[in-house]
Amino acid sequence: MKAFRTLGLVLLAAVMTLTAMAQSAGELRFCLRSEPRTFDPLLVSDEASDTVRYLTGGVLVRINRQTQTLEPELASSWKVSKDSRSISFALRDRIFYSDGSPFTADDVAATVKRMMAPETHSPMADAFGAGGEKTDIKVLSPTRVTITFAAPIAGLDRLFDEVAIVSSRSPRKEMAALGPYYVADHKAGSYVYLRRNPNYWKKDSSGQAMPYIEAIRLDIQANRDIELLRMQRGEIHLINSLDAEYFDRLKSINPSLVYDAGPSLDSEQMWFNQVPNAPVAAYKLKWFRSSNFRHAVSMAINRADLARIVFGSHAQPAIGPVSPANKFWFNRKLRPTQYDTGVALRQLQQDGFRLNGGVLRDREGHAVEFSVITNAGNKYRERMATMIQQDLGKIGIRLNIVTLDFPSLIERIAEKFNYEAALLGTVNAGLDPNEQMNMWLSSGENHQWNPRQKSPETTWEAEIDRAMKAQSQLSNPMKRKVYFDRVQEIVVREAPFIYLVNRNALSAISTSIRGAAPVAMRPQAYWNIERMSLTDGKKVH
Amino acid sequence: MKLLRKLAWIILLTVAALSAMASVLSTSGYATQFREETSAAPSRQHWLGTDELGRDRFARLLYGTRISLGLAPVAALLATALAAAIGGGAGYLGGRWQRGMTVMIDLFLCLPWLFLLVIARAMLPLNVSPMVSVLVTFGLLGALGWAGPARVVAASVAALRDSECVLQARAVGTTEWRILLRHIFPRLLPILSAQFLILVPVFVLSEANLGMLGLGVAEPLPSWGSLLREMESLYGLTSAPWRLVPLGLLMLVVNSLQLVMGDEETSA
Amino acid sequence: METTTPLLAVDVSARYADGHDVLRRVRVTVERGEILGLVGQSGSGKSTLALAILGLLTAKSGKIAGSVQLMGRELMGLRPREMRELRGREIALVLQSPLSALNPALTIGAQLREAWMAHDPEKQHWLKQAREGLRSVSLPDTDDFLARRPSQISVGQGQRVLIAMATMHRPALLIADEPTSALDMITQAEILELFAKLNQAYGMAILYISHDLASVSTICHRIAILHDGEIVESGKTEELFRAARHPYTQQLLSSCPHILAEPPKEEDMDENLWPTAPAGVLQGALHSHTYHDCGR
Ligand SMILES: Nc1ncnc2c1ncn2[C@@H]1O[C@H](COP(=O)(O)OP(=O)(O)O)[C@@H](O)[C@H]1O
Ligand SMILES: [Mg+2]
């Protein structure tokens, strides 16, 4: 799962500040939680670099973070071929980079070519499929370009949301920006300073050039307590993503600063090890491989309590693999798994389990006891595990909680399969099911409960495989969704992943910002930066 | 002085008695989650309020005290005994032995312990009961905590070994055993008890740190480590000052211990 | 007096781990009942010799070669256990400073007990012996005194305790390594007197080590001069004082103006120097050439 790459990673916060000085009244401040590793938009793999890319990169199309639909940007229109292998863009005319160099179809060609070249090692190349050299790029005119990939790619157009076009002519290369801002200054370990791109092409309905805010100062600050303190003091304007505890803390100081945008795309889940030759007692594997057992455990967990107590109600009980925040792909027919220990016990009895004197035993008389591993130092997961421990205790299951450092945790779940159950989360940056291919296909590396199967071991996994492949070969989203809805149903029924909660997207935004509208999708708080403005006040709030 | 020492004894005995009677005194178990009353302020039902998961803080404090204050001194005693044996032996034998041990201790102290402990944890079986995890944790602390004190002990023993009074004892024909037992060990006691007193709070805190690495006392068992960890954020403390009670109690107990043991040295 | 074997006959060389020779073929004999003064300046090797005799040099990582004979018995090459059994019983040692030689953590009683029980494991004997030991050095033998710690008695009392410890078993030879150097003048005299008394009362031979020729002269029958690891001169006290041959001895003598070339007579005693010294005892010690038989 793409999730694991970013798991445990600190999300980037972005906050903007108004300084006291008159000439920089238009300066916004927020914090990056680490030094950006690169300013090359094709090499971005960390949150800090991603923030800079989002604020400075010009893209052909953009997913509107609010509506989650794809909108034209530098391309005024585009068309994906029937076979989903190629895409043609019609580009806007008379557009210039921040340094004045003109934007043409050649830039698009050069950018895609470099992205697909294996020697570039662009993290984005994977999504566009293998066989990078076979990518065929035809520049038909300065404003028309067609790109043909080696194999069909479902949801091809949406992938260009991340492809910031780099100038092929400008001597400043990637430092010449097409987006609303450009990097004007950078002091390693201290800050990144962005200035408004004077050549930015967009104008609002009244004809005023965008963006409205003159400059953005991104302070590099790893410590969240300090970030919070600076927010309280009005030194920064926003925190892009807050966790529940910090949210409540800030709220108790100034309720007008915090913003809960409802469930995010991310989820927290628990799963059982189903790897057939895993170094786990055979009788336990038998439990874990039984969908009755898994589903019963799922029903015995009080998700509403998890959301309410662990996350202070800043989370929603998860329904299935897709968060309701994913407007299009979420299967609305799914109902939340009911919390019912009675039904759970009955389901367990179908498998021969008996509850006797407070201890659940399987058919052979083994007391049901297993361990769940989670990453040490994550308060929320530790607390969820402790609550699940008590929930499962009610149906006679003894749960041992083991917190491990991240590397040994990953080693256990991905290499040695030496674990019984795990509790982790998935971070979803995108919306499209194709981004989760590796998780759902039984052959997938991130098919966590039983990865890299030669052929699907269960009928339901075989069915998921078929549905995922079928949807990936279609271009009509509605038809694809029929298949992916089916996948969601199966996952909820079979409970290979027991989805627990979807955390809410929480952010903090200064009252001196106008036009902010935090959403569930990243970047939650400043996705509409070009429409945001600062009031004249010298103080932030 | 006398009065203070009496007071210290009373405090220690009271704490010991309270934690021994934890099951009688606390209205609820340390693990029961009152999910409708999370992070509650002190009340008649929950004298110290409840924690984030709605567990009775008073019960957790009593049981945590039983675990940490029961085991940290045991671990400290183990570490001090090891230090006395290893450091004392090397210091007494002197010469090559002492140099060898100094090198060994330096190496031992240089090892990235946190890292090694994390690896050790990763190798432990997953299904250990919380109680076993507690014993393993304090056992490890005890087994690994000797090196620093051993260095101090070795230096003191070497000095004592060369002292006039040991020479005098030898000159009257005292056996080596008696010299160790009657002349060196009693004079080491103040050093050992000082080391012991340093180790007790160090171990309590180490357990808290280990907890963050996934070692340490497993849920749902409480320990001082987990209680102290709740104090990470200053913010929570100002809004809920009763959370400071565990820290206050730790300080009280350590100070009492110091008073009691300190007095014993001079009057023994 | 022609005795076949002297009490102690030493002929040793010694060095420490640093390799430099501290003693070079030092030959010393102590007759039974005799007080031999060993005089030499600080660093000349006196303490080293004392330790060599007691077999304690190895504990200080020193090396010793030669021979140490006690009543004809060769001590070099004895096993550590046999050597330990000799210490305190046959040869005892009194060190310079009671402050550092007494264990501050143990009561006087406990230290006497240790000293007694080193050679007599019977538990019931020690108290009687301890009291007797205290009396023999003119200390109170009360329970209160036994219960005191070294910090609760005076330096002079401490030195007496050390002497009591050393003489409990009535050793044939007592080595006193500068036993008075840490004391004030008055106490020095008292302790000197005590040694003379013990020598007379028990016929205990004493190897009396000092850097101060003057104090030695008052109680010693014979004197040996140790200079830079070698015995440069030895002889009867009067003879040495009358006709020192070695230039170093002469130098020593000239640096002690109050020491007379003649052995001191009662009326010559410097009353200021020894105001409380019972002269009779001192005189007795000096003029008695009757070597007591010290068979035990
Ligand atoms: N433990 C030791 N190691 C090395 N050298 C020593 C040691 N003890 C004494 N010495 C050296 O041996 C010499 C004789 O010392 P010592 O016998 O103590 O002299 P004295 O007792 O006559 O003052 C001195 O030069 C001293 O520095
Ligand atoms: Mg000396």
C-alpha cells in the first residue's frame, strides 16, 4: 500500500502570516515540518517538497480539492483515447513562466520525457506504468501535444494533477515557476520564501490577477508544540493538518482558529496475518483465515467509542476501505458494521468457538488469545488498541498489545510475517482506486494480510482480483465504479482489513485569512491558495 | 533529624500499605474504562479523576506504584549488587583486572542501549502477558544498569585496598575474606546506597522512556512510567493539576528513601 | 650474648613495579628482646623493609629477593596462608597514623575483635583479650570505650589502640613504622615509654623505624642507619653516638644538636623535651643490656 511509504510521516502544515511591516502586509506564514528535499517537481517524495511543488508548480489539469473533479489549468481541454493509452492536451496560449520564458507544448514534452526516463528515478513514473522509454510524445503545434504510453492507464488524466511542467528553455530550469508562486529565497534549515508569480495566468471573475497574497514564508519547524505556540501568538497563519489533541488544545484557547473539515481520506485499520506459512501457531492461523472469526472481531469493536474517546470525536467510525470523504468512489450502499457482541458471539459459534467462564475457546479448546502490534509512540493507535483490548475481552478474547519501533514492525508484517494482528493506518493522497491496485490484487506487495500470492488463495480474493483488473481496463468512471463498489462490499464482508475509523481533516486558520475553505483532501487548508487573501490588520487574530 | 526520619518511614510505609491494598482501596480496577467519563476531574467516585480512556487515575496510581516502586528498587538492588560484585572484584584485584574491567565498562556504556533494547524487544515473543513484560523490563534495567555504578565502586575499592587501614588489617593477620567483609564492604555501603538511590528514580524514568519504544509495561497495566508519560504536555497539566500527583508521590518517596537510608549509614 | 639464631635475620633486595631498586641487600638482624632502631630519611626504604619482612610487599605490587628468617625459619616462599598466620601472631606492625590505620567505620571493640579473631576463631575469648590489651596500653577497658569509633578518640589514644591490636597475641617481634611521627611531643614521649614498657614487660623485640635519630636514641639498644636503600652503619646506640664512622651518620648526628655524644643520663634529660617522661623507665630502657628471653 502506498500508505506504508508515508505512514508515520508527519504531515506538512502550512500557515501564513501577516508581518507588522507595511510593505509585507501581504506576507503569509506557515511551517514546513522538515526541510524540502528537492525543488525539482519531478523528484518530490516528501511532504515539504510537495508543498513547495503545489504552490509553485503549474499543471495541465488539477483536481479541485473541494469538488474532487478534474479541472482545466494550463490545458484548456484534454482528451483521453478509448484505449486509455494516450492523452491529448490543448494548451492555453500566451502563458509565461515567472522568469518571462514562454510556455509551449515543448515544455510538456520535455517534462514528460524526463519524468519517464528511467535515469531520472522520478517517484511519479511508476503511476504511469512501466516501459518509460516507449512513451511516445508528439508535439503537434505549440499548443497541442499528444502523449502515448506503453500500456493502458486507468484514470490517466487525473495523474497529471501532480505533473508540474518545467521549462525546457529557461536557464533557471525548475526554478522558473508556472504556478501562483516562485521560490525567491531559501535558507537551508530555516525557511523557504515564495513570491507571487507576476506572470501567473489566472484572473478572477472581476479581472483581478491572482494570487492575491504577495508572498509566502515557509518556516522550517519540526516541533509541533512550537508550531502550535506560534499559531497562538499569531506568528503564523495556518496549520495544515492538526491531530485531535492539538486541535482541542487550540480550540480551548481560541475556537475561531480551528477548522474540522469532516472525515479525511485516511483510515486506521487492524488486520490478521493470513499468510499460510507464517511462523504463527497453526490453530491461530486457522482462526485468522476464517472470515467468520474476522467479521466477529470486527463486530465486537465499538468504533463509535474509538472515534469519540481516542480522537475526541474528530474521527468517524469507518465503514469500509474507502472513506466517505472520497465523494465519487465511496460505496454509498454500504452500511456501518454494527457493534453487537451478541451477534459476534453467534458468528463465532458457527466456527465452533465457545465462551465459557469468560474465556473464548476454539473447537479444540485453545483459549483465544492473540497479540496486536502497532507502532510505538503513536498515542492514538496505542489507545485504540487498549480500547479494543477491553472490547474483545467482553467476548472472552485476550488481546496482548505490543508496540514496536517502525522498522521492526515493517520487518514483521512485510518480510517475516511473524505477527498475529497489526494495527496501522493508510494515508490516501489520491482518490482513484488504481492507486490502490497493489493493495487489493492478491499478487500485490501491499496486499498486507497475505501478500505476493501466486494465485488467489480464496474465492473472494479471486473476485477482488477480477474486479480490480476489470475496472482498470475501463475508462468510463461509472462503469469502473460498479466494479470498485463490489470490491468494497467484499472487503467489508470478509474483513481482511478491519477498518476502524477515518480521522477528520483538522486544520487551524487565522481569522485574518479570507477565502479559506479547508477540505478533506490534501493540501487541506491552502488548496485554494490563489483565492486566499489577507485582511489589512497587522495582527493575525 | 529524628523527626524527619520518622516522617520518612511513615510516608514509605503508608505508600507501601496503600499500594498493597490497592484492590481494597480503589473503587474500580486499573483497567476498567468508564467510557462515559473520560478525562474527568476528581470526583467522589474517582478521587484523582479519570484518564483519556476513562480509567480511574487513583486506581492506576496505586497499582502503578505497586509495580514501579515494587520493582524499581528490586532492579536497582540487582544493578547495585552487580556493580558491587563486578566493580568491587576488579577494584580489589587491581592491576590488570581493574584495567580490563574499566575497558569493558567503557565499552558497555558506549553501546547504543536504546537501539539494542529495541532490537531485544523485537526478538521477544509477542504473546507475553503484561505482567511478564513488566518483569522483563525491570529485569533488563537491573541487568544493564550496573556499569556506571561499577566504575565508581571499582575506584573506591581500589583506594580502600591501598589504604593504611587495610594494610593494618593485613598486618594483624586478617584473612582476605574478612578484609573484604569487615573493612571494605562496610565502607562501600554509603557509596552503594548512594548509587542505589540514584538508580531507583532513574529506573522509574527509564521505564517511561522504554514505554515509548514499545518496551516496558504493556497495556493495560499501569506503571509510573505510563503515568509520568501523561505529563508530556505542559498544557494538560495546567488544565488538570491533579495529574501532577504521581510526580509528587515519586519525589516524596525518593526523598523519604534518601532520608531513611542516609540516616542508617551514619548510625549503623 | 651468643645466641645461635637471632630472632630475625633479614637480607633482602626489593623493588616496586616501576623497576627502581628500593632496597639493595639490606642486612638487618634483631635479637630476642632487643629494640633495634632503623633510622633513615624519608624515602630511604624503611617502610618497604617493614613490608618486606611481613610479606606484604606483593600487595603493593613490589618484588622482593633474598631471605627473611624468623627464629631460623625462612619466611620467603611461605604460602600466603602460612604467612598470614604469622602476621599479628609472630610479627606485628604498628603504623604511623592511627587516623588512617584504624577503620573509621568500625568501633574500637570491633577492630580489636578482628585482630584477636584473626588467630583465634573462638568467639568468647576476644572481649577478655581486648580489655586486657587496652589495659596494657593504659587505655580504659570500659564498654563505652570499646563502643567508640576512631573519630571519637584522640590521636594518642588511637596510637595506643594500634599498639594494643598489634600486641594482643604477644608477638615475638613488633615492627613500629614511625609510630610517633604523627604525634605531638608530649604524646610522643608517652608512646615511647609505652614501647619501652612493652619491651620490658613481655620481652617483645621491637624493630623501631624512625627518621628521627633523637627519638630512637632514647629507647633503642642498637641502631641501624638506612640510607638510600642500603644499611650504611649499625651498632649499639652508645657506640654509634660516640664514634659514627659513616659520613651520613655523622651528618645525621650533627643535625640533632641536642643529642649528646654520651648516652643520656637521667639528669641530662631535656625536661622541656620530655616534660612528662618518667625518666626511670627511659633510663631503664637505655641502660638495660639484659636481653630478655622472649620465648613465648
Ligand atoms: N607502592 C610503591 N610503588 C612504587 N614506589 C614506591 C611505592 N612505595 C614506595 N615507593 C618508593 O620506594 C622508595 C622507598 O619508600 P618507603 O619505603 O616508603 O620509604 P620510607 O618509608 O623510608 O619513607 C621511595 O622512593 C618511594 O617513592
Ligand atoms: Mg615510611
